Amino acid sequence: MEYNIAVIKGDGIGPEVVDAAIEVLNEIGKKYKHNFKYEEVLAGGVAYDVYNNPLPEETLEICRNSDAVILGAVGGPKWDDLPGDKRPEAALLGLRKGLGLYANLRPAILFEALSDACPLKPEIIGEGLDICVVRELTGGIYFGDRGYKETEMGMAAYDIMIYSKQEIERIAKVAFNMAQKRSKILTSVDKANILESSRLWRKTVEEVAKDYPDVTLNHMYVDNAAMQLVRYPQQFDVIVTENMFGDILSDEASMITGSIGMLPSASLGENNKGMYEPVHGSAPDIAGQGKANPIATIMSIAMMLKYSFNLSEESENIEFAVKKALDEGHRTLDIVSKGDNALGTKEMTQVILKNI
Ligand code: NAD
């Protein structure tokens, strides 16, 4: 099979970690006889420098016509003083909107070998964690009407949280499909005791559940979910929630894993099209030094194989190779214990390649 992939290396450590992930993907291509074709396009600070625009139309067009997009990271101090629409980070919102990426998947995996990095007590985390937060990405309060108005109490500001049934249905389906591929437990998080939009959310998720009789659906209020994530995280497998709750809960869940250099993410739209990127930013403090941990980007590639290309065995091969590298004791700067030697980006990539 041939797969067309748009590659946005971006700024800072972006090019270093994307190059590492592509090496791993090429190895998978060789082993399983797939033809991965890459088209490199510019977005972020580097695109601003060339085109005076962090997301040139040509980039968006090539991404639209690809089967999937790999993104490193964008941003850095060089562009911090630009106006909002010229900042590198504007490219991220433009890509999500322009590609219709309404589902954000953020797995929070704590490998047993890295349990020291977890801020929770060993008896709480047990043998490691594997939670996936499915966050609605293009609706809710971040996209509702907003503004200012005069009230009896003086000037007031408002942001409206609005969800259509259709928006809830499509994100619920993504979450149920994912739960089916994992341990078949789905927790839907809302605030249905207070919010009307949450009541529609809950009712709609229950309707969608009828098509997935093999998945156990639980509902949880968002305040309780925030608490349960640090009290008893083992109870969760897939969590589905609206945009703002998901923003907060996915950060909380990822913190449990200890290191930002390990966390992948996927943003999906219709027809399994997706953009795959590490959760971390461009890490200007270590850019160009060959020290960055490539695992978050490599694991993002594993997600691409699973969710956009339906290549589960290939995806699991990458996850296995990463886990083995960690079990063997290999560590990059961000996850090394005091006194141990840290591998650079290239050395860690070579270790993972050997395990494919
Ligand atoms: P950051 O994630 O870039 O860095 C935070 C800390 O984590 C730094 O000390 C960095 O060295 C370390 N780190 C991050 N990734 C690492 C890796 N793979 N290996 C080892 N260490 C790693 O966050 P920040 O410093 O807040 O932001 C830097 C820039 O990145 C800003 O311009 C910000 O806007 C941008 N940013 C971009 C994205 C994105 O492109 N999706 C996301 C977050 C931040």
C-alpha cells in the first residue's frame, strides 16, 4: 500500500524529533512492505520567516490532500512578539480548523520502567497506567459566541458553551470505536447536574451507546473526574469529554506520566484523516543540541498507523520497540535518573530501530 504523508517539521526541536520518527516509520515500511511517501511543507515560525504567514495556503492544501499529517512543534522566542495571527502557534488552530479535526486523542501512558517519574504513590499507579482522553476539539465554549455587555453590575464578559447533537454524536462515535479497540470501558465526563449543554451531551452519548452494546458506558461529573484521576486512575480506560473539560483533564492525565517528552497525540477528522504530533512544544532551551526525547513523536507515528491507516500490528510493533528500549534502561535527558548517562535523540532512535 502507498500512503501520502504531509510532514511539518516546524521549529526548535521539531525537525530533530520528526526526523527520528520518520526513520522508525521507514523501518516499519521496509519490514511490512508499505510505501510511505512524504511531502515536506512549512508551518510555524519557519513559515513566517519565508512567507510572512505561519500557515501558508499551500501548506494547508497539501495537508488536505494527504492521508495524514505529521507535525513536530511550532513556536519559539524569536516570534514571541508578533501579533496573534502571525505567531507560529496560530498555524495549529488553522490546521485543526482547516482540516476539520474535531477529535483530539491524548493517551497518557505510564510505562512501568518509568514509574519513578510519576508524582503519584506506587500503590495508586500499580503496574503502570494507560488512559486515553478523547477531547472534542472544534466546539463548545472555545468556539461559542463571546463578548462584552453592560449589566446592572457594570461591564460584563461572556463566553457561550454550545453543542449540537451532531457534534456530540460524532465525537461519541470516535470514543466508542476507540473503547472497542481497547478494554471496552468508556467514561463520559460532563457537568449534567448544572449545564444544559451537558444534559444534551449525556442524553446523546447514551443514544450512541445503543450501537455499541459491547462497551460499558459510565458517566462522571467533571469535578469528580478531576479528583478520581489522582485518587484511583486505574478505573479509567477511555474518557470522552467536551472541549474545555478535555483541555484540563488531558493535561492532568498527562502529568501523571511524569514526562512531557513521552506523550503522543492525534487529532482526527472525517474518514480517519488525522494530524499526529507530540504533546510537547518546540523546547527552545535544548533545540539543535541533539538531546530531545524522540519518543513522543515516535509514539504519535504509532497512533497514525493505528487510527489513520488501520495498521494495528505495525503500530504495536513500534509500541513494543519503545517499551523494550525503556525496559533495557535506555533514557534520554528528560527521563534519566540522577547519575545515569542520557542518550541523545539519534542514539535513542537507533535503540528503538533495533527493536522493530
Ligand atoms: P515545551 O514543551 O517546548 O518545553 C517545556 C520543557 O520540556 C522544556 O524544558 C523542554 O526542554 C522540555 N521538553 C519538551 N519536549 C522535550 C523533549 N522531547 N525531550 C526533552 N525535553 C523536552 O514548552 P514551552 O517551553 O512552554 O514552549 C516552548 C515553545 O513551544 C513556545 O513557543 C510554545 O508556544 C510552543 N509550543 C508549541 C506546541 C505545539 O507546537 N503543539 C505545544 C506547546 C508549546
